[in-house]
Amino acid sequence: MISVGPFSVQVVAVFAAVLLAWAIARMVAKRLPDSPYKAAGGMLMDAVFVGFVAARLGYIAQWWDEYAQSPMSMFFIGDQGFTWWIGVAATLVFIWWRTRSTRALRRPVLVGVTAGLLAWFAAGGVLELLQRSAPPLPALALATLDEKPVVLNSYIGRPVVLNLWASWCPPCRREMPVFEQAQAQYPEIAFVMVNQGESAQQARAFLEAQDLQLKDVLLDPASQTMQAVASRGLPTTLFFNEHGRLVDTHLGELSMASLKNTVSRRFAQSQQIKTEKE
């Protein structure tokens, strides 16, 4: 499973964990004298906001060179670039600071945060299991831009970053230079760009107009690949290891930082790829 409606599963899991944390904090606070459950819920949401901001800033600092090349991408949180341990630490520090004079609220808010974190980690474990049990890189009969037949699972044997895109899709268009740069930096990885629902003429015209030099561009006029991987939106990027097993997914636009981060986490061990920050 990649998405729930238009949202990625990862994003839905985070929102569900935050909602659970808020509900638990309010429930525990209701048992206190004067029942300060509204204050507990509000403080928890403030703490979560601080944690998200800190996690984002920590991630930007980690991948500063990549974000510095495109400063506006720092504000694009759709790339899901967060350093979560920094966010959790900032959340706990904020709660401790805010409850200095209202210590009665500290326990319900911390209980809520703990419940949210446990739910989030549990959801992450379930998603990891689902990815491990997902079907391998599908054996779909596609075609190159020259309309020569190619079977998608013929790329098995090295890591594959599979991107589903279309020229009418604005975020697809914006992230194309990221993949062009990545294919030069990671020659060990096959960056396979599968166009969904368009003709060779449409795909070629877009690539030429944008002066994009992408090596493995395939055509899927019937959008078979979206159906095969159960994707409900574009762009979708899937990461397969050298055995063709799915190891990660991303729904929505990727930044160079988030792409490099996933590559370094998922492919470094098998291919001894080292992410260089120039």
C-alpha cells in the first residue's frame, strides 16, 4: 500500500499518531482536579508543532548543501524530510519548559506524546512488513522512447529507483532535474522513469523542451505500472533493491535531499554507495 486516497501512508500514520496523542492527553487531564483537558490538548499540539519545525530544521542542516542549491525547497515539506529524533527531543524539552509553572499538565501531555510515539513506531513496523511482503518489480511489457519493447523486471540485478510521471503533472515536471542529477551521481542505480498514459511524441516533446538527458525513460500508455504497484497519484517513486524487492516508497515530489537520504539508507549496504555532499 502506497497511499490512502491522495495521501501517502506515511503521512496518514503521522496524523493518526498525533490525533491519538491529543486524545490521550485530554483523557488523562480530565482526571485531574479542575479537569484541565483543553489546556493539555492545546499544549500537546503546540509541542507537536515545535517538534515538526525542529525536525525539519535538523534535516535541512543535515542536507544543507542540497537545499542551498534550491533554497525554496526548504519550505517544501512534501518531500517528507524530517530528522525525527531531533523533533522528539525538541518536543520533550518544550513540554518540560512550558510546564514549569503548571506541572499538573506535564504528566498528561507526556503520556499523550508517549502514546503517539508508540503508535507511530508500531505503524512504521507494519509498513516495513508490508513493503517486505510486497510483490517484486513487476514483469510489465513496456517500451522505450524509440518504441522498442522492454520488460520492466529486466532491471533486476541492481538497485532500481522507479518513478511514475506524466508531462501534465506539475510536481513531476519539477522533480525531473533531481533525477537527471541523481543518475549522474549514482551510476550503480537504475533510475527508470515510466511515463503514464502518454504517447512517445508527448513524452519526447516534454524532455526535449526541458533539455533533460534521462537514460531510462519508458512508455506505459495504458498506465499498467500504476495499477501494478497500487499507486493512486503522480508522481510516485518506488525503491527496489538489486533482487527486485520493494524497500521504500514516496508519493509526491522529491527533493534532492530526500532522494539522497533514501538512497543512502536503502542502498548503501548492498552497493556500498556513499552519499557525497559536495
